[in-house]
Amino acid sequence: MKFLQSVVASLTLSLAAAPAVAAPPAPTASAATALKPAEGDFVVRDFRFVSGERLPQLRLHYRTLGQPRRGPDGRVDNAVLLLHGTGGTGAQFLRPQFAEVLLAPGGLLDPARYFIIMPDGIGHGGSSKPSDGLHARFPHYDYDDMVAAQHALLADGLKVDRLRLILGTSMGCMHAFVWGETYPDFMDAMMPLACQPVELAGRNRMWRKMAMDAITADPAWMGGDYQTQPLQGLRTASDLLALAGGAPLRLQADYPTREATDRLVEERTAADLKSLDANDLLYQLAASRNYNPAPRLGEIKAPVMWVNSADDFINPPELGIAEREVKKLRRGTFVLLPVSEATRGHGSHTWAVLWHDRLAELLKLSERPDRKSTRLNSSHTDIS
């Protein structure tokens, strides 16, 4: 199950040699694992989706750590929005590989200094989703809807009128780019991890369509009004998710024999079929259908520190997309983590030890009084 969670929650020119990944400063594991977030639900009344569909009450579940603080101008100046991946929830950021590096005392995002906000996106976790009862009659949400709902949670629910940082992983990475274009004056800095800011096409679209087709082609799906889960379709979708999110080096090292690998597949599949809902997964994958921030990347005002991993099946570096698109950003840099025993494929996005130094760089840059005149080299690609 742990393997599946890392997969699903994971579910984006000058070349300079960068220093090796340094150990993160100070935080203690015991303090991080003791984190007790406050949880709540915010209801948006009569939410209208891009499709034209409406929901009388849209529920957004969220977790927070720390307290908001207002600066001399009266606006919140310490809020950090953490956005999860496809199939995940905000709880993913409480896992040790993230929390024990960044959220513990002395960490870069220490809740004693920052107001940490971790929402569950529409269709995920404790937020409104098809499996609540509407099934295939649930509105067909997309990433614009998800970001609009997140904005409503902040502005109307939590009374947060500015973000110090948006950090998003996988789907949350894509949401970060949508945020930067839709609300360009709302955030001081952006750190998208593990995505591309372009239309989903090629292999990335293929595996998603295959997973969705597997569900809808299963006779047991019954147009979304199934009485029991369409296990045949879910099994195929689960297998595709595992392949897309896996890291070849780690999988080979951790499961070096046929028997060990077969046992992993059997155990993971059994866990998936107990926990996944077909409509929820179908909607989650379909939400990316019209995502394409590429034409408006130049409208993003905040400095962007964009990090991908070279062993990411979903965002393979050989496509050269990032090197091309980063040039459109006003203040952006792209970092490609090289393959190593420490990287986790697509899931490298939540292993903060791999990129915490880049976050420190971004926070330092964006807190300078003269940051509006400081420009990251938007044609720079960093191989670290």
C-alpha cells in the first residue's frame, strides 16, 4: 500500500553542474511526526464549473499548520499553499520524507513561522467527489475548477489574501502554473515539482487514456452506476499508475528477483482494489483533459523554481519541453535532478531532501525588498 500511495500521490540554455544534494538543516524527526494539523471543511455555495454544470454545495476539506500573520500592509504574509497530486490528499505532506525535512522546527517551512494550508482538491479525499453519491452525474471538473475552488477556500474561507509560496507536486505542480496565470498577483513565489506546463499529449496522455478506457470498457462499470466496483478496469488502471509512477533504479534494487516483484504486484493490486473507487479515479484522470498553460506562461509574475527528475516516466527529460517552456517565464529557472539511488522517479517530488536547497534559494530570492527588479534567468536550465 505504501508503494501505491507514493505512486498515486505523485499522480511537469546553459547547462551548469550543480553541487551535490546537501543534508537539510536542523529539523528533528520526532517533532515532525508529532504534527497535529487542524482540519476543517469549507462549503462553496452554488459553485459553477467551467462545463456549465453547477453544484449547490461544494465541500472542500483542508488541513492547516501554524497561524496566519499579517504584515504592515494588513495582508497575510506567511501563508504557504501545498497542492497534492492525482489521487492524493493534503495529508501526503505530513509523510516523513516531506514533513521531517521541511515542516519540523528549524525547517524551511516551519509552522512556527508559516501558515501551512493543505487542501484536498475537488474529487479527492474529504472534498466533494463522485463517490459521495452522484457517481457519474457529478460535475465534470477540470484543473481550472480545482484552482478556482482553492482560491475560494483561501480568500473566503480562511481569509488569506496573499500567498508567500505555492508548492505543488505532480497535479499540484500543474495547478501551480494555473494559479500563476489566473491569479498572478496572489503569490510571492512558486515551486512546481514534477510536471510540464503544456497540453498533455504523447505518452503522458496515452497512459491516462488507457486507464480511463479500461474503466469505462469494463461491463461492470454500467455507465458509472455500478453496484460493485468494476474490478477488471480498476486492475488495469492500477497497473498503469504503478508503471507511470515507478522509479526503475529503486524498483530494481528493492525487488531484484522475479518472486519479489510478483509479490509486490499481487500485494499492491489487492490493496488498490480495496481502496480505489472507479468513478473517483476516472474523474481525477479526466480533469487534465484541457490543461495547457503554455500560451500564457509569460503572464506569471512570481519567481518560479521548477524541478523535475530525470527518471520521471510521466515527464521524460528527453522531450526537451522544460528547456523550451522555461524561456517564456519572466523569472524562472528549471532544475533537472539526475537519476540516482536517492531519486524516486515521478515521486521524487515529495522527497524534500532532493530539492530543499532549491526551495531555500527561492525563499531567499523572493523575500528581498528589491525582488520585483530581481530576475531569475528564464532561459536557464540547471542540471543538478
